Amino acid sequence: MHKSGTTIELKAGDYRAQIVTVGAGLASLTHRGRHIVIPHSPEEMPLAHLGKVLIPWPNRIANGRYRFNGEMFTPAVNDSVGNAAIHGLLAWQNWQIVDQSDIQVTLSAFLPPTYGYPFMLAAEMTYRLDDVTGLSACILSENIGDVTAPYGAGVHPYLTCNLQRVDECELELPTNTIFSVGELTQDPLLDFLTRRKIGTTQIDHTFRLPEHVSPWAVRLTHSPSAMSVWLRASQPWIQIYTGEKLARTGLAAEPMSCPPDAFNSGIDLVLLNPGDTHQLCFSLGGE
């Protein structure tokens, strides 16, 4: 046991992955020895939510408060700068290993009611490594309580071309529609529908995916080293961040079921009735 709990090693062809039980996190993913996501040592507490599962909400709840069914709830503010409750309640909890093999592991967690989130969930996270298609993963959550629960899900991988700075990488996004202050806008400086170099551009924005594009892909390419990595998912939202907290050695690409502060806005908020389930799946690979 270490700061990230227990480490599980997955191997398939030229792919290698390390999964840690704290936060059901992805600690590393390589292809032919080159990093596809920014890694962290399992013996260390990772920065910037590297690879963590984000439930029962991704991104943030503004001011650490929301109203549901006429009652106000106040989850703990864990982002003092933004005055928000960020990234849910299970990113730093130790999940249990349900089943594992050389190519697959399933982890589970029980989320008991708290004053800020008085709902009861059971969650599973399954990672599977394939020698051709790379890493696929699915979060499955179930409301095991007796009342309807507000819910959202996301994950927090950082794409990287073997730790090259994103300044030297090219980015391709499946959308140029940005969510800002509750409105959808477009900014030519953040338009990467056509693959182009990131340069000094700083990105920390939520993008809305078009309904007719599913699944979609985010692709990061470093032409000098002939390396390209991608994330695919089918969620309606994604957060893109150029990783200033990590010396811009990778790009956070976070598929999300809802946008920031959905617990207050209600936008794409999932209402899980007792016995209902929700699934978020994504895949990662490189070449």
C-alpha cells in the first residue's frame, strides 16, 4: 500500500498501463515505451487530479452550494481559488479491486450519503487494454438509495506526446463551441477543428460536442517525433486544459456528462432514480 493505494499492471502487445486504486486512477499508459498520458509515480500523490474518476459531479459546483428538490446542500469547497466544490467525492477515495487479469481490472466504490450529497451510489470502473485499440474504460454508477439523486460523471486524463510540451504539438478538436457563463460561444483563437499548432495558446475551457458527432476524438500530435495520441468518447461535453500546472507537458482532455455547475443550472444533469444506472465510456491510444 502506498499513497495511491494499490497498483495494477496491465499489458497487451506494445501497450502498458498502470492503474491505481485511489480514485480508480490511470497512473500511466504507454505504447512502445512512449507516454500517451502524463504519468505519475504511484508512490506519490499526483498533481492536478491526474487520471482520476470524477463522480458524482465533474468540474465544479460554484460556491459549494446547490438546491435540489427545494433543499439547499453545501458540499465542501475544495478549490479555494475558485470558491467551488470540484471533481466530485471519489477522486481521493480508495476503490476496491473486484476482478483483474493481465489485460483488465474492475474497481468498485461505495459512496455513502453525506450532508453535502445525501444520496447513495455504487460505482464500478473497468479498464481493458487491447494490443490494437489501446485502453478502453467505463464508469458504471447505480443509485442504490431510495430517493432520486442528481448526478454527473467525468474523467481527468492528460494526453501527452511522450512529455513533449504542448507548445510544439498540434491539436485537433471535434468542436469549436465553447460554454462560457451559461452561454455557447465561439472564439477563433480556440478553434482547432482543423489541426494546428497550439503554440503559446492557453486553454482552460469547456466545449460542447455536436449531437451528430458520436463517438468523437481529440487528437494531439507531435510531428517531429512522429507521434500522435487520441481520446475518444461519446459524451456531450469536454474540458480542455493546456496543463500549466504541469509545465504544459500534456493536455487535459476530460469527457463529461454535464458542463460545470450543472447541479445549479440543470444543464444535462442526470437524475438517477432508485435503481437507475449511468455509464460513461472512453478510450485512449497512440501511434
